[in-house]
Amino acid sequence: MESLDGRLKRLGMEQHNLSLQEKVALLEKSKLGTGMRSEELQILAGYCTSWLATVDTVLFHQGDDSDFLCLVCKGRVAVVRDDRLHAPKEIATIVPGQTVGEMAIIDREPRSATVVARTPVQLLLLDEKSFDLMAEEVPRLWGKTLLRLARTLSKRLRQTSGVLAEYLDV
């Protein structure tokens, strides 16, 4: 089985070496890092890797195995989903400070959408192996991180429910 690094490189992404402090600075500016203490951000940063992608790079495809989430640090990515006629539709834009792929860390089900870089992007990735290791090594921080991811998903579900209700004219 191909490693995550190998898959990301095959997709056209490039690993970007950042210092721990540079990762912490990026996390501080994100919704994921909001409200975390400096020590917690340093620990979380140690579980993340940094990657760069050029315009039109597909970070992952709808239906792919799920094994990482992305924090967009610079640039923007589009979330694209095939409609019932299998035509791609852009359903969301993710900007710096936001995450995408959270469900991958939680349910490990196939990707529900495709994510494409619309500009050059800098990303911090948290893969499932690192997330599982965090659960063992620093369970309180893992729980705090999981709660932030759950809140992000809950907010998105509420927004989607609102759009659906309007569409259905409920």
C-alpha cells in the first residue's frame, strides 16, 4: 500500500519543511487552534506536516480513502461534489484558517467530495496515524481537537440544513 507522503507527491503536492514555531503561528490563526494554550499548540503542531500545492491540484477525490484532514494556511480550495447527473458542482470554498476533510479523521469513510486548489495553497495536514497517536500520548489535547472538529462539522450541518429547508420551502 502506498504511503500518504507518496500519494500526496503523486498528486503534485510538495512537502514544505516548517519549524515547530512556524506551524504554531499558523495554528494560532486558525479556527482549530482558537482558544488553545501555547503549549497545546506546540504539541498539536508536532503532529502536523506542511504541504504546498499549486493551482488545480486535487488534494483528494470524492470516493477516495479518508486518512487526513487539511488546515488551509494560505490560498483557497474548492469543495466539489458530483450531482445526480455526475456533473461536478462547487459547493464550498475553504479559506485560510479553515479545515477540510474533518470527517476523514472521525469516521474514516470514503471522501464525500473532491477538494481542488483554486490558488497556490499552503496546508497543514493531520493524518489518521498522527491523530490516533495523539489520542494515546496526549488524550486531553486529542479530545479538545476532536471537539473543535465536531463543532466545525456541526456548524456546516446546520448551514446545509438551512439551505435544504429553503430549497424545500419548509
